[in-house]
Amino acid sequence: MNMPRGRVRLRTLNNLRWLAIAGQSAALFIVYFGFGYPFPFLPCAGAIAMSMLLNVVLLLRYPSSHRLTNRDATIYLAYDVVQLAFLLYLTGGIENPFALMFLAPVVIAASTLNLGNTLILAGLAFVSISAIAIVHLPLPWSPGEALVLPQLYRAGIWSSLVIGIGFTSIYAWRIASESARMSAGLAATQLALARQHRLSALGALATAAAHELGTPLGTIAVVSRELERSLPENSSELEDARLLREQAERCRAILTRLARPEEAMLGAALRLPFGALLEDIAAPYQGEDVEILVEIAADSDRSQEPQVWRVPELLHGLGNIIENAADFARSQVRIHLRWDINVLRVSVEDDGPGFSPEIVERIGEPYTTSRPGHYALGETEMPPSGLAEHEGMGLGFFIAKTLIEQTGGVVTAGNRGSGGARVSAVWPRGAIDAAEPPSAASAYGLG
């Protein structure tokens, strides 16, 4: 996958290298001076000093906030692999218990770099392990004694290192990839909600403008009325004066509705039956090719149809689901509303191709396409920038699921036995009945 440039900070890798240098130095001095085991001390010290020098040069050359490209980070970590291989070559090869440290640079790469660069480092580690398993100096041991491990045991060490590197790197890469995709999806959701909040602010601005424009419009109405009285009945300007007054009064009426939407426009429509809300949401997606039917029924005679506020989470969450169904339906979309005293259930069914079997379990994750025949990002790809480019990638369904869950609902998706897709949302009646009223702008789906 093509990760964005500058994902890894140089300071982070430098700090990890300082930690490795400290550990290598401690092991070197303890084994040589503490235990008195003979081994090529100066070449080992030179390799560690080279890492120290490289770190100092990088600290002086770049600021601490500098971020590395994938290529630069790969070269950086490749040096660490080679330096470790050289140290182990001098101190017993894979018989040295510190051969386990080959895991570190590969796991770091898997967590921060793309798949291609991770494979390069894993391959370099594999080659290094294989080389020092065959060619290496003796393991430091007591003078006059030699530790000789059986060939089969050395083969087991080699196998465990290779398998360990493979398993841990795959695990780290998968976790990092899924985390990045989820973060990108949540960021897109926040961007969409931020847009709605900006529209809400625009509604507040319109209210303020209504108050400001009220006075000049009142002046225009008064002047036009005086003109009507002063002009003779047969004057050609009389009709113009009347038209000017009528339009000024019309503007004042519109501004009054903007200034007091709860009183002038919304009234009881702020809270309305759930079925009426579904019909309002579905209306824009009705077309000549696709028929949208809303079927309403109670599961119990004792339960009345729930009343619901026009909150943006419901408007946009259910709207995304209905729009998706209309896009893929061949001729018809059915919306079923069912409720009883405990739960409320909305099911959106279409007669389209349904969901691909291989992604049914992953529906609701960002950047996972929900239908066959539409391109989606793979497991290893990152989303493009810009919400306009996310169509067909499952982001709409992810946003819908996130918004509905904010209202206390649970969203599930699957295929119908007779063909087509079914998406269901279920709410506890308590979550619907206890919902707080939205602001005026939110009632229009702007908040």
C-alpha cells in the first residue's frame, strides 16, 4: 500500500537505536570484562561506535521533528539489521541468545511502513540469519572450553527465528493497517459531521441577518405604501409601487420564518411519527427506475407508533442506507418499519445483486466496498484524500452505521434469501422515546 509521506519520525528511530546501542554496549562489557570470555572486542566496539556516530550525525543534520519517507526509513532499519548481523557473526551467530533482536527492526517496519518495504526488511533479516547460521565465529565461552550445539538444535534456532520474524511482522502489519484504515474512516466521519455543524452555524447567521434586514425592509414597505397613496389611479408607476410593497412584505415574511423557525415553520413537525420521517428521508431517492415503498406496521396492538425528533444522525444515517439501496436496486426498495413496546426496527431491502459473500462479515468497516462490481480499497491500500472519491468504498455505510449507533441503534447487514440486500437498524424504545430535541438548524438536518 502507498502510505503517506513522512509517517515515521526520525527522532523515534534514533531513540530506539540509542536503546539498542545501550543494550549492545552493556552486553559487550559484561561478557568481556565481567565474565572474561574472549571474543573480537575491538571489531564489536567499532560496530557499536559506528551506530553512535551515525545517530549523532543524524541528530545534527535534521531537526527532531523530521519525518522519514518509506525509502529513507527502510534504509535506516536495513542498517540496523546489517549491524546486528555483523555483531552476531563475531559472537557466535544464531547460537548467541541475542539473535532474537532481529525481530525489532522488522516489527518496527511492519508497524510503520508499507508492505513492500516490510518485505524487503524481512527478506534482509532472513538472509542475514541464514548467513550467520552457516558462517560465524565461535560463541564467547570460558577459556579452554567450547560450547558446541547439535546441528539439529541449531536448525531449530534458525527455524524459530524465521517463523518468529514472519509471524510477528504479519501480525504487527495487519494491526497497523486496520488501525490506519479505521482512523481514516473516523476522520472522514468527523469531516462530514463538521460540515453539518458549519451548516448549522450558517442557519444561525441567517437568523441574525433576518433581524438586521428587518428594519430596511420595513422602511421600503412604508415608502412604497406612501407612493401608492400619492400616485393617481391611472399612473403607470402605481403598479410598480404596489409590486415593490408586496415583494418587501414577502421578504419580511421569509425573514420572520428564518428568525423564528420553531414558531413559523417547524411547529409540531420537529417531532413526528417515525414512519413520516422515513417517507421524508426516502422522498429524494424516488425515481422513474426505482420505486421506494415504506411499509409501517406494529407488532403489538398496545403499542403506538413512536414519535421521533428530526435529528441529523437519523436523517443522514438512514439517508445513506436508503440511498445505497436505491443505487443498487433493479426496480424496487422496500422499507419496513416494525415496533412493539420494547424495540423499534427499520429494515431496508432492495432487489439488487446483494452483498459479496467474501465481505459480508466486514460490512461497516471503512473503505470496504459493499457490493460486487464496484472497486474498493484492498486490505493493504490507504484511502484517497477527499470525501468525493470515497463512493463505492463502503465509507457511506460506515458513516451511516456510526451515526445510527450514536442514537442508540444497532446496524446489521446481509443478503435476503430471495436475492438482494437487507440492512436493519434496531433501537430500544427507551433510546427513541428519551431522545433530546434538536436545535432548529438540526431539525432541517443542518446541525
